[in-house]
Amino acid sequence: MFSRRVPDPAHRNPLARAVSRRRRLGAPILDLTLANPTQVGLVSHPGVLAALTDPAGATYAPDPCGDAGARVALARDLARRRPAKLKPRPQDLVLAASTSEAYSWLFKLLCDPGDEILVPAPGYPLFAHLAALEGVTAVTYPLALQDRWRLDLEDVAVRVTSRTRAVVVVSPHNPTGWTLSNGEAAALMKLAAARNLVVISDEVFADFQFTGHRDWCSLPEQAAGKPAPCLALAGRGGRRVSLGGLSKEAGLPQMKVGWLLLGGEARWRREALARLELIADTYLSLATPQQKALPAWLRGARPYRRELRRRLTENRRVLARALSRKNRGELLSSAGGWSAVIRLPMVRDDQEDALALLREEGVLVHPGYYYDFTGGTFLVLSLLPRPGDFAEGVARLAAYLDRRPQGGGKF
């Protein structure tokens, strides 16, 4: 009866069932997976609701690519926050109701049913779902963990087939914190040009880098204070797209505004924009009041970003101190983002650890298999929770790790 594109929602993994059971019983859960910025006590966005009362929002005069004034304001904001070789142009921006919707439009634009896109692994599981809903296959390429996370272009190249249409990078990456370096970006664009591919760069976490903290960074140039590139603005060649959205960049997931920025060759931008306009015009999903409010929301986001950067830094310090004791696991290097990854000795799989931690300490973390980690036992934590909650959760995690069998300490 139903399309094979949509999985059976009744199927839930053991950790999800354990969480539901614990909540039904009224047992407390200290949730170290929280990634909703509206639920962790961050500074409230000034005038967030007042911005929706602009009288212009009561008039419907849709532009498929987004309100012109909103795109001008966004281009200016990106130019300030993401300094690059080129300046963003309002006419290269397309507004959507979310970054996820922007992905779906790009898959419609670039792929026929059965075509492929390359996505990173480990990685957030959303890509496979978005691709499947468009009749597209998401093929993973590995991020290699050595002394730090690395992108191996040979691993990407061998996965390109006649059906491959695009390569997705996430920079900073969720959850590893790997960040695309300028050198990696140049090499990736060269490969894409040779194989006739589009490079899609998800940059929703670009404002949240651990710049200057050498022991946390995955790239020397980030440690030296150089920001990750905005791929769409890093050069005039190739076919490139950068994605962003209010959810992470302004802490406003409830307002549902995302965007894509076309970059690269002029002809590609022109032809892609004409087709994207047709796709966007078919849905017209972004409400007028949000578009009119966007300039005010962008202006008001600075206090949120400052506070969140401080919290991410402090929570990671707390976690690093807790794991500094022998046999408590290894905090993996990260250049940015909202997550932290812990590697544990391989005496049990990460789902067993996540279940035991919830059962014994009431602490919820994600097992690494949620993100397609392989070759070890990994736990993933969000760095967003309130500092007091995070410190308490980490203390309980440390107590659990002190009891956990170590198996000789081998990862």
C-alpha cells in the first residue's frame, strides 16, 4: 500500500524503547543529547515575535526565490560573518522553509530517480532519509580518523559512478567536528570538475568553531585562527552550493528559515537558479511574515552566538577534564560544531554502553552507530545543555566509565 521510500515508523531501536519506558515510569533522564537551542536556557532572541508583526507580512506577493529585501539583508549578514574571496550576491540566494527543504530542492534539481549523491560517514542520518524521499541513493564516503579526522579524496573518487551527481560536505561536520580546509576544498572542487559533479557544502555550524584551541582542533589552519571557507564564495570555478539556516545560526529552529547560496561558474549559477525558481514556485513554502522578519532576526542573533560559543567551549572543557583520568575514554579532536565524540575501549558495543549508562546513571547519550561510526566503540554527546546539567551528566558518565570493564584499554 505504501511507498518503499518511507520506512515503517513503528520500528524503534532498543535505546528509544528504553527511553520511552523510563519516561512512562516517571524516572528522570539527564539528557546529554539535547540539540534544541530553545530548550537549553540560552539568551532569548530580542524582539523575535515582534518582528513578525511587520504590516508588510499581511500582503501576499510571492517571489519564488524569497523576498528581495530579505535576500539583501542575508547577503550583507553573510558577508560580515563569513569573509571570503568573493562577496555574496542577493540574486544567488534562494530562501527555503528549512535547510532540509533546501537539500530536497537540490536533489530534485540535480538527480533523476536512481541517481546517487555522496555523503560523509560518520554523519547525521538525515541525508539517507532526504535522499530516499526523492528516489535518490545516498552513498557514503568515509572520514578517516587518524590523529584527527581527515578527508581522503581517493576514498571519495572511488565511489563516483556514472549515476553520481553531487558530493555533500558538512563543515564543521556533525558530529565529528571535522572542518573542510582550504586545501581540501580546492582538491574536492578539482575532483568535482573532472567528474562533472556539484559540491554541496552544509555550513549551518560555521559560526561555532573552536578557533585558537590547538588541542581541540582537527586542522592546523583552524588552530591558527583561519575560518573555514564558505565554499560558494571561495572561487569562481566549478559548481558549488553553500547551505545555511536560522535554526543553528540564529537559534531559531521554530521560525523555519533556511537558504542556499549558489557559487562557481556564472553559467551554472544562471541555469541552476532558473530551475530552482521553478521548483520553489511549485511549493512557495516560506511564509511572508518570516521573510519580512528575517532582517531583524539576523541583526538580533549576535548575543545568542556569543553566549553559545562560550557554552560550547566551557562544556567541552568540563568533558575534557573528566576524561583526562586514565581509562575513562578518549575525547576525539574537533574543530567545531555542537557535538563531542568519545571513543571507548572495545569491550562492548556502543549501544550496550548507551543502554547501561541510561539504566545505571539515568544519563542519555547517543551510541556511535546512530551516526555510522565503525571500527570502535563511540558515544556522542551534545555540548548544548545547561552547564549545570552538563557537568552533572558528565560526572555520572565518569562514574560509569570508572566501573566499566576496560579490556586492556585498547580502542
